[in-house]
Amino acid sequence: MAEVNVDASLIKSGGFSNVDAKLVEFQNGCICCTLREDLLVEVERIARAGRFDHLVIESTGIGEPMQVAETFEFELEDGTSLSDLARLDSMVTVVDAQNFLREWKAADNLADRGVGLGEDDARTVTDLLLAQVEFADLLVISKVDLVTAAELAELEAILAALNRNAEIVHAERGRLPLDLLLDTDRYDPDEARRAPGWMATLRGEEVSDSDTYGISSFVYRARRPFHPASLWALLNAPGTWDQVLRSKGFFWLATRMAHVGLWSQAGGSANCEVAGAWFAASAPEHWPADPEVRAEIDRLWQTPFGDRRQELVFIGRHLDPAVLTRKLDACLLNEQEMIGGPERWSSFQDPFPRGLPNSPSRPTASPKAPTTVEFGERKGLG
């Protein structure tokens, strides 16, 4: 990302002994965004040369691995893709044992650290750590000699809760057996997308080591809407999220009957976005014809509000589900507020920003990706 490529200079100055090898530099950009096309071209060239057994790609620290992986599915001009020339073998993330949890809680903006991709990069350090941990199939914990055995064990339990599928190994001063890194055949794109711990919790899988290290998870579900003012106050209440490492899910505001809210929090960073429209907000003839989708709609449907619901996953240390459930229940409309239905609810105080579309967007029972329209700005939590 910087003007001076320190690694390249070190390699050229003598750390790279094979005179036949060639170093390729991508300057002032990162392989997950502006230079993805360059990466594609270079990997194609190296693969077609047929001179190497393995290619190890080390992206910049602010790169997101999912986007790197997707590069291998891009079609080249001749209709082929990198996956026809090279097999994506493993996605490895190195975790700093000494600093990970401190950075996780800090929620500093990348831009404030001077390492953002530009003025529009609103990501926090926590967002980045989460993307790199959740998509990996191998998590290498480094600097293990700088933490206690108890601290290391707790960190392992937290990482296992964030990513259920990844293998976790230790490295002291960077030493690892090569057979852990090369020709492992670990990478599976479908498994990588199912790996995040919050998704596993929704599927009913238990968090391992919860009794030993206090790591646990639970799913909050409800079939009444949240009062916007009450939920806004809870989201901003100091101390509410101290024990929560990760939370994500769908929520329903009484004043936004059409729109699915997507809540995503990691450490001290959180944001709420619009993730589509409830199926109940559109006519059945506009629903997908796919039988599996229709079956999912039937499973979720409850009269009188259809598929509208609260479904939030929480993963944390020493969580008290009963306490958090009571706080969330208190944000739901009470019996008196329920009287009058959506027509009355539309007049309720709503402190969430109003930048929402005027009509429902594409309905979705389980939203996959948020739109660019936000309920509220990304922010640090109290």
C-alpha cells in the first residue's frame, strides 16, 4: 500500500537466492480491489509457464480474503478462469496472539490509522479482522511465546467460536512445517461461506470449549417488532456489549414494515443496514418459484405478520443470555403499543436515519448481502 515496497527491497537485496525466480510487485494498491486484474494476469502467466509447484500469495494486511478467492473464478478473455490453471489450495490467516483482542475491542477506523483504501473506506480494524478470520481454513496464531498459556487457550476458544471449520495451529517466531501450508487441499468455497460462527449457531451447532473458557452463543428470536427508539437506546447503551464478541442477524422495526434490517457487530464496531424486503411485504406472485425457497417461506410464515421476525445470533465471553434476552424483549412493542397495528406504529419515534427506499426492494427470506442503503452509520459501541 505504501510507495516503498520494503518486502520487495529485502528480497532483491539477497533474501531470494534462486536466480531463476522472478519477483512481481503490485505497487500502490491491493489485490482485493484495484489490482485484482493484475493479480489475475500474473497468476495466469506463472501458471502457464509450468515452472513452479506452488504459488504463495501474501496480500496486504488490509486485504479481504474472500475477494482474493473470487479472483480465481473470474473468466479470462478466452473464456477460461484461473481455476482452470491453478487450484486454490488454502486460505491462511495469521492471528497476533498478543494484540488480537485489544484491536478487536478498539474498533479504530482504518482511515484514522492511515491504512484505508481511500476516503470512502469506512471499515474499522475489527471489520478487517473479522473478514480475515471468518473466511480462513487455517488460522496460524503467532507470537505465542508472548502470552500466557491461559491467554492462548482463551484466544483459541474465541477463534473457534468465530470460525467453526478452520484448523488452528501455533507459530513461534514464524516457524511452521511446510506441509501445513502447501498442497493441503483444504479450501472449499462452500465450506468457507458456511464457516462463520454466527451461521453455525443459527444451524444449531454448539460452541466448543464454552464451559472451560466461558465462550458461548445463543440465538434471540421474537415475532413482535422492535420499537425503534427503544432499540436505538439499547444499541447505544454503555456496557451492553462488553461480553459480546460477535453478533449478527435480522431484525424488524415497527416503523419499517417492508424492510429487513441487518445487524452486524464485531468487538467495538457495529452497523445496521437494509438487507432487502420481507416476503410478507410483496405479493406471492413476485416470490421466487424455486421450491426450496417456497418451502423456507412456509417454514418461516406466521400469521398475521408473515416472515417478519427478530433473529439475532450472539457469540461472547461469559454471556448471560437471560439478561440480554430481557433487554431485547424490553425493546419489543408491548401489548398497549401493539394496538392499532402498522398504521399507528408508523407514527412512533424513530431515531434511525431515514435514508431508506420508498418501496420494498427484492424480497428475501434469508438476506445474503446488504444494500448500500443504511439504517444508521457504522460506529463504535459504548
